[in-house]
Amino acid sequence: MAAPPRHVSMLSISNSNTGAPQSASSDKPQTPQPSPSPQPTSGLRVPSNRKTIYDRHLNRSRNAELSRASFAYLFAEMVTYAQRRVTGIQDLEKRLNEQGYPLGLRLLDLLFYRSTSTSSSALSSSSTSSSPPNRPLRILPLLHLIHGPLWRLLFQRSADALEHSVSPDTPNEYMITDNDPLVNTYISVPREMNMLNCAAFIAGIIEGVCDGCGFEAKVSAHNQPTEMWPSRTVFLLRFGDSVMEREKVLERNGVK
Amino acid sequence: MPVYSFYIFDRHAECIYKRRWLPRPTSIAGKPSRATDAQAGSTGLGQTVKAGDDDAKLVFGTVFSLRNMVRKLGGEEDNFVSFTTSQYKLHYYETPTNIKFVMLTDLKSPSMRIALQQIYINLFVEYVVKNPLSPVEHPGGVGVNNELFEESLEQFVTRVLA
Amino acid sequence: MSATKASRIGEETRIDKVNAELVTLTYGTIVAQLCQDYDNDYQEVNKQLEKMGYNIGMRLIEDFLAKSGVGRCANFRETADMIAKVGFKIFLNVAPTVTNWASDNNQFSLIFEDNPLADFVELPDDGRAQDELWFSNILCGVLRGALEMVNFASPFPVQMQIEAHFVSDVLRGDDTTEMRVSLVRYIEDEMPPEEE
């Protein structure tokens, strides 16, 4: 599977915000900086009381909570806004996926940052003294990172299931299941749109995390309701050929 | 206790949701030609508001006048809660955003004010207001008659209020 | 209702929670998407954010009233306290200070010590964003939408039309984040349409 061009462009957008002149073109530089520099090097004005992102600890909001309704309203506006600009359900899901994608990249940074600086002594350490982030090299650790830490960061619980495709034709397919996705809590999909799953936004986040780790993948969200879990959603991860080939090489070399 | 019918009116005085459970008492059943509407069993899920259904208009006109009269006589803190005829009892609850909830029950029914408030808080807000696929306002009832809202309303009325 | 009573309601109202960073980052992608879709025309982005906020406000007010159980406000001053100490507390877990009242009591400022929407945010260094973009402009729309929906006590209930805009933002290098809120007029209750 060839690398989808969209990803390439998304990546370049997200990476450009560290200082390229045209960085402002399309993305907010929200990316948390793993090693805060004491002074912004840019031409930006800063408040005299130093209320900038560089002066606030990145873990400040780690355990912070906000109203679930606030999220629901923002998400609702995102869906409504996306709906105005699309032609069909697939298009809508694609757009929601694209909105989630940059989030995945950012959350990945946050996850790594936090998994390396657990002790308070690491708070102000420069990049030289902290241990390198524990980036997954193989598919399974990546999936565990998504199923566990990523889900806990986002939803305060792990995902409900992690499976590998049983079909010999699709060894590159994995499924992560959420019995009751937060984003679908308030959504009642009309019958004429019954294929729609707004968790495409979460699929985008997963895709961002995979790509950020160097695992090219396509992720989509599918309705798989059960009697008990009417909004049960399966996230289907399809890794690219390059990933599968690398996987074989790493396996031979005993990399875990 | 039998619940006969239920209405929601928005702040533009439009009936945005209407549902019947049991045959209405004859005094408000409207024209005889409409009698079939009122049969139990014809009230399946998805019954939407029909423009021109005059009972909704009548109900609105009545509660609107009563509510204004009550405030004029009793002061702004006074509330119109319910009225009773020889056939039915009409219960009324109004949100501070001017959404009006009306329920018709049999005469023996206790006050439904709390029940209507519960429908507003737990069903309307959760499944209509917060639903990204429902519009912010509901001209013609669009977005209110979604599955989650209708099913939970059905459950609430048949299990909780029964 | 007194300001202290309002704070108590704000503190005590039970609400379902989510991770704050999910909210912050989701808002960030919304703004980023708008900047992209409108080619960094920040005036237009401000406008779109305000519009989105207006829609949110109309929904959120229902939730607010349902959850907090507060009644009608007696006047605009009470409304201000209710917004700052109950509304913002419930939905953003902050309680901006109400201050700088105009002498006619129809205008006040909200000063934000904290703003979860802007956590992690630095505006683009393009020489324009800091002068043109109001990153949290959605909040202005939320207030406008919410207050337009809610009844205001009087012999007969009326709704409020307000206008809100930011006058400073720490993201722009200002020392405070301040929103100015003005009462424009009261809107009368809608009457049922005339019978044909």
C-alpha cells in the first residue's frame, strides 16, 4: 500500500510549526515542547508576567478535568462544521479523521514526554539528561500503547479489546474495540445515515499516533453494535506494506 | 397511570414534538376523521409532528394564555402547573429558555411536574440538545424525533410512569 | 442572588468530566482547521469562532439550567455573576472576575486568570496573528447564544441580546485576558403565530 499523500502533507504541516517561516500557514503551534526553552526565540510578544506556554509546566493539566458537556459541544460544532463542507458520509468521516490526525501527533509527544519524566527531578531536565522516549518499534507494543496509555489519557480507561485479523489474507489488520466511545455518547444517527460513525475522529487520532511512531496506517471506525453496547465501535487499523516488511526484518533480528 | 399524550413547544411557539400513547378522551380528540390517529398501536416510533395538526396549536394557545394569566394574577414567581377537566389532566412545565413541556394524563395522576422536568433534564438535554446531528433549533420537529430520545421517552413513560 | 451563592452553586453542581487536555486539544484543532480553511484570514476565523460559540451557547444554556437548577436572574449584574461563577465554573472550571462595570450597569468585563482553551497554545509567529486572531473567540459567541435563550425576569419573561468581545489576551502578549460584555437590548417573548 502506497503512503497516502494526505499523510505526507499533514505531517509536513505539523512539523513545520517549529520555526519555518511559513509555519503559520495552517497549524497552531500547540505542539508541546519536550524541552522548554526559557525564552521564546520568536518575534512574538509575551506578557510581562510571563504567562506563556514556556513558563507553565507541561504536566499542569495532566490530571485536570473539564466538563464532558463542554467536549460534547465542541465536538458537535466540529461535526456540524464538517457537515457543511462535505458531500456524503464517507467524506464526512474523512474530514473528522483529518481533524483527529494532528491530535494524535500531539498526544504522542505528550505520552512520550510523560512516560520519560515521571520523577519530579526530571521536570527541568534538558533533553540531554533524560532517557530517550520509549518509542515502540514493533506493531504489538504500538497497539498496546494505543489500547492502554493513549486510551487512558483520553478516556480514563483502557480500550475494551485488541484483536488481530484471523484472515490469512489480511495479516496487516488489527482491531481495537471501544464498547461505548465517548464521542458517540450523545449521538443518535438517523437511519438514512446509519453507516456514519463520528468516532472517525478517534480513528484519526489513532492514525496520527501510528504515523507519529513511524507506522504508516489507515484507521477507520465501524459500528458493531451489540445488544448490551449499542454504540460499540471497532477501530480497524490497516498497516502499510512497508510496515509489514519491516516487521518481518525486526522479527528475524529479534527486536521486540 | 395512563399517559395520553405529550407535547414539546419551542421558544418560537412551534410544536417540535408530539406523541400519543392511548386514545385521547373524546373531548379533545378533534374531528372524527382523525379518530384513527388516536388508536393505540398507531403511535409507533418516529411519529413526527404534522403541521396543521390543530390540537397542538390549541394546546399551545391554552397553556400560553394560562401561563400569562397566572403570572399576571399571582406575580412573576407564580407558575401554572396543571389543569383538570372531567376527562383528563394537563400538566405543564416550562424551562427558563421558554421550552414548554405538556403532558395529558388521566384524572387520578399525581403531579407530573417533576416527571416533565426529568424528561427535559435527562432526555431532551442529553439526547436532543447534545446530539451533534440534531440542529440547534428544531423547525418542523427536525432532530427531536431521534432514536435515542424516542426510545428513552417510551421507556420513561411506560416503565417509570406506569 | 448573591455572588457568594452563585459561587456555591458553581462549586457544588455535579458534572460528568472528561480529560481537560482532550477538550483543549480538540478546541485547538478546530481553530487550526478554521485557519486552514480560511487561509489565515484571522478576522474571518474570529467570526466563524463566534458563530460556532453562538450555536454552542444555545445548546449549553439548556444543559446549564438543567444541571444547575438556577432560576431567573433579576438583573444584568446578577446575570454577570451567574455567568462567571456558575457558567464558567461548570463548563470550563474557571471563575473569571467580574469587574469594570459601566455606570449604567449595562457593561462589564470578565478577567480570566486561567483559560483551559488556550493551554498549550502559542499563536503563529507570522506578524499578524497576535494582532488579529482572538484565539478564544468562541467564548464570546457562547455567551451571546446562551443569554439570548434565557428568560430574564420582568412582569413577562424577556430574553437578552448581548455583545461580547475580547479586549486583551495573554496569547497576544497582554498581561491579562479580558472580555467585555455589553447588554444590547431585551427581546420580547415570541407570540404564537396568528391563526389564519
